[in-house]
Amino acid sequence: MSLAPRAVLVHRTTEYEELVARHGTHGQAAFFLSSRGRDIEEVAVRHRRARGALAEVAAAVPLTWRQARVERADLDRFLFMPQDVVVVVGQDGLVANTAKYLAGQPVVGIDADPGRNPGVLVRHRPKDAAALLPAVLERGTGVDELTMVEAAADDTQRLVALNEIYLGAAGHQTARYRLGLDGDEGVVEAQASSGVLVGTGTGATGWLRSVWRERGSALPLPGPAQDRLLWFVREAWPSPATGTSLVAGELRAPASLRLTVESERLIAFGDGMERDALELTWGQTVRVGVCQERLRLVG
């Protein structure tokens, strides 16, 4: 007998909860904020709204389904199952944080605070969950297959991200490495820079777009479902030993960008989650390109 579907509700700690955890009580947190010209009631309202949205979605899960919850900080220790329906209740960024741990499970993005989020990935409201969740398992339910980016190191370490992957020094200091394109052995350059950013079409609404605009790049930004990435070297430094000719480009599957470490320690992390990073040391090579897996986001 097959198992019943499981709804996995993904959420994150609210600012109010973080403040109370840091300062001990509501009153002390209120005093701390007031000393900085802020009112804790504003933070508390958002907290109640987020917790209300989570409770409403939890109540909408069909009675025949199983249910689990996972907080953002515990995602790297949570075991997702093939039959899961993943329900992200929060911000767009929380969908990106969750995507790297999935393997084709459908994802429903629920906006916990409408009006404060762009709603690119959290496309639905809590009130929609009762009708939406049973429909996810039906054939023909609209699902967008969003392109992801993958970094694979030569020691089997692997990292997947929905928006972008950053490779560089911890603390964003000067990183030293050799950069090249797989399949073009003649194009390799030693560089010293603030790191390399490789982003997807979904990431083109965030950090990647910021670098693209600052650079005045003529490269067209990719669409969320296109098998195409853009990459940029940040603040490459010219010297007798390092160059600046290989600082931007696009990657179409199956091409990849190749980076060989020439520093004591570099890292690679995805979607802003520096705590869950690849650790790279002198002489190691990491390749970055389009990931074969997709994020299946319910439209």
C-alpha cells in the first residue's frame, strides 16, 4: 500500500522571535527597538500575520495527508521524501533556500505577508491552500520548471541553487584562482577578484540583476525556465600575474565555467546561505553550470 502524501510546511523564524530570543522578554525587546526609533508593535504585527498564515495553511492540509514542519535553519538536516508536497510559507527567498534540498517534489509558495514580498515565487495566499493542495496531485496542474545552477567540486562536493552561486573568499576578501571554460582549454586566466557570481533567470530579479546593471552588460538576462546562465567576475584586479579579460559571459547547457583554486581557502555558497557552503582549498577545481534538476513550482 502506498503512503499518503505528506505536506511539508517550510517556514522561518520571524524578526519578533529573533528579538525576544536575543533580549529575553517582549519588554526588553521593545526597549531595544525604541532606543533605535522603532516600535515593536510593527514587528509583532508581522509576526502574528506570519504565524496566522502558517496556521491557516496547516489547517487546510487534507485530513488524509500526513504533515510535517521544518524551519529554515534546519533544512540541511531535514529528509524530504519523493511523495512530499512542499509548501513554503514566507518570502520569495525562502523558496530559493528550500529548492537546493529537493529532487523534483512540487513546491507551493504561500505569501505570508502580501504587499511586502514581490511574489515572484510565493504566488499564492493562505486562503488558497484548501483548494490548491489537493489539486497539486492531479494531472494537468500547472507547474513551472525553473532552471537551477550547480557547482561540482573535484572531491565530489556538490551545491545547487535557484538564484545564484557565489565563489570566492569567505568574508568577500581577495580570491585568487584560475578561470576557464570547459571545452576551450586555450582560454584560461589567472585572476584576483572579489569572487565570481553565476546566476539563473530566477536570480535575474536579485543579485545577478544588480551586477548586470552596474556592469552595463549587453548580455540579455535569461528567463527563469531557460537553460542559460550568466556569470560575472566581481572587481577583477589587473597585475603582472593576474588578468581582467575573462570577466563576464553566458553558459548554455551543457557548458560549464571552471575555477581552479590558488588560495588557501575559497568557498562556494548558493542563494545567500553562507552557512551551507562548499569548502575549497589550494589546487581544487570546481565546475559551475546548468543543473539537470529543476524546481517544480506550482503556478
